[in-house]
Amino acid sequence: MYCRHCGKEIKDKAVVCTGCGHPVESAEGRAVEGEPWNLLIMAGLVAATLFVPPVGLVFGIMGLMDEAKKVQGAILTTLAVFMTLLMTAIILGL
């Protein structure tokens, strides 16, 4: 099988193209998708983001790149930006 994005030959059961990184479409014609983070993982990420905003920023961006985690990624990214601004204001005494 060949990647429809870059043309590189890939294995039939590949999920991602090793040449360009795009998701490989399944036999049914739709891209293989992941699953959203479960409630326990999401709660842990939110708690970590409250104290260490870069955690939320990193996982938020990762979530935005995965269709199944897009909403969770947006929540984490938004929370990370808010917490960064809040902590900056506290540190600067504003």
C-alpha cells in the first residue's frame, strides 16, 4: 500500500505513514482515529495544569492534533493559558 499524501510505500496495517506522518486511511476509507482521554487521565491533567501550566499546554496541543481529543485539548490549552496569565499576575503583583 502507498501513502496518499507522500506516495511512500507503507505496510498494509500501518496507522501512520513513516514518510510524512499523516494518518493512514483504513480499507473503509476513513482515517484511523484514537480515543479521547478517560475521565481519570483528564482529571489528572487538569489538576497538573492548575499547578504547572506547561503540562496543560503540551497535552492540550497534543490533544488538538488528534481528532478524538480535540475538545479535551482545547480545554487544557485554554486552562493552561489562563493559569499562566494568573500566575504571572500574582508573581508581578498586579
